[in-house]
Amino acid sequence: KQQGRNTWQWYQGNVQRISRRNVLLRHDLQVALQQGDQFELHYQPVVEAGSGRMRGLEALLRWHHPSRGMVPPGDFIPLAEQTGQIIPLGRWVLERACRDAAELLADGRRMLPVAVNISSLQFRRDGFLEGVQQALAESGLPPELLELEVTESVLLDGADQAITLIDRLKALGIRVALDDFGTGFSSLSYLRDLPIHKVKLDRAFIQDITTNRSNAAIVEGIITMSHHMDLVVVAEGIETREQQQDLVRRQCDLLQGYRFSRPVPLARLKALPDRLPEP
Ligand code: C2E
Ligand code: CA
Ligand code: CA
Ligand code: CA
């Protein structure tokens, strides 16, 4: 009994600490949303597997908190999803990414599609499609250069709605990729049912691909099957030359990871060579 009591006290204290921190973060997030200048997008190149040629970018959100410093997205995006703040935040990301990609295009050196992460809540919300169209119109970015990354949780409220929306985006020329494939409750049938264009293999499978034969077999199976369905396959989290070689051998189309570049601010991205990694 004594111990049970202590456990309970510890538990309650811990919950209070977590929620107190979240109350503070939530407030700070609100301030940041009003001010706008604490957020920044970093861009990570996506390269052709064999050549290392840059073929696209993924926009990744950064929050420079005035006193906490850099708060990683894994710490505030789930919170913003809980509070609904992901709606204005997601809107900001979409607009910024479209403007940055349009700027890259105007620079004339590169025509790279930009991928934007879309939270399921944002995706399923009324007016999402109109928001995307507005971001494209305001930035002048051609729809073919915008890609949206969603996870299988967009199917939570029923597959039909998600399929209809992806079809409408596709009709506008906007592509949709299925992110983090292989984690959570991923089902192979999603690949068949969703009108997506690309599948992104989660880093969890890639990490030990050169040593874990089961993961290697899963990756190879997903690649083969995806190709039969005319899907482009991207492997995330490539850090070593061995991982790259392995995935090239397995016919993976595109790669992304620290081996080629970390996510970097737009100015630094512009200075990267066309082929990565730098020799
Ligand atoms: P994600 O979409 O799966 O993004 C890939 C994450 O892997 C990024 O973390 C990226 O920095 C990291 N990464 C890339 N290459 C490597 C590598 O070689 N090794 C390792 N260890 N990591 C690598 P990041 O930027 O911290 O983002 C984490 C997650 O936060 C993202 O996962 C995404 O789910 C979410 N996120 C980021 N930006 C946004 C956004 O604008 N909107 C929404 N809704 N979610 C976002
Ligand atoms: Ca992503
Ligand atoms: Ca991912
Ligand atoms: Ca992930």
C-alpha cells in the first residue's frame, strides 16, 4: 500500500509537470503564431538514388523559441495538433514553402518540387484544398512543383473522404506522398487504395538495412510492389554510403538523409552543389 501511494504521487507529479510545460508551450506557440518571426523552414534535398542528383526538397519546420532555443518539431507539432494550433501553423508552412519554392524557380538555376508535411487534422479540415490553391495562387508556384506528405492517419475518418480529396489534388496537378510508410498501422492495401504518387519508407527500416535481413526483405518487397503500382519510392534517413549502395541495388528511386545533406535554411540550400554528397 505504502509503495502504491508513492507510485501514485510520482505519477501525479509527473503528469502535472508535463501538462504545466505544455500549458507554457501552448501559450508561447500562440505568441509565436502572432509574431511569425520565430518560425523558419529548413529544406532537405531528396536525391536520385544512383547519381545523388538533387530532385526535390522537403520543407521541415523549425521553431526558434526566444528562451528555450530550438524546439524540435517532435516536441511542438503533436501539441499543436492537440490544441488545434496546427491549423494556422500548417497554413503558415504551406504559404512559406510555396513562396520559397517559387523564389528558387525564379532564380532559374533549379526547378525542384517542394514537399510539405500535412498533419491529418489539417488535411481533413474543411477548406484545406482552397487553402492550398490560395497558397499556390499567391506565390505563383506551379502546382506540379508542390507535393503534400500525409501519413496513413488521414484514413482515420474513413478512406473515401481521403481518396476523394487526393483525387481532387491530383486533378489540380498536386502530388501526394504517403509518409512514414512501414510504421504505425501501415497496411499494404493503402498503397493500392490511395491515389498517391509516392511512398516514403521510414528511417526505422533503413537504419539497419545492411545488417538486418528481415528489414532488408521488407524494404525490397515494398519497393517491388510499389513499382508494380507505378509508385515512386523514397528511402528516408540514409546516413552511410553502404545504405545508399544497398538501396541502389534494390532499385529504390530516391534517397534522403544526412549522407546527402541535413535540412538547411534556404540560403544554404541555394549554395549546395547539384550532386550530393560533395566529393
Ligand atoms: P518526417 O516528415 O518523417 O521528417 C523526416 C525527419 O527525419 C526530419 O526530422 C529530418 O530532419 C530527419 N532526418 C532526415 N534525414 C535524417 C538522417 O539521415 N538521420 C536522422 N537521424 N534523421 C534524419 P525533423 O525535422 O525533426 O521533423 C520531425 C517530424 O516532425 C517530421 O518527420 C514530421 O512528421 C514533423 N514535421 C516537421 N515539419 C513539419 C511541418 O511543417 N508540418 C507538420 N505537420 N509536421 C512537420
Ligand atoms: Ca515527411
Ligand atoms: Ca517521414
Ligand atoms: Ca518520421
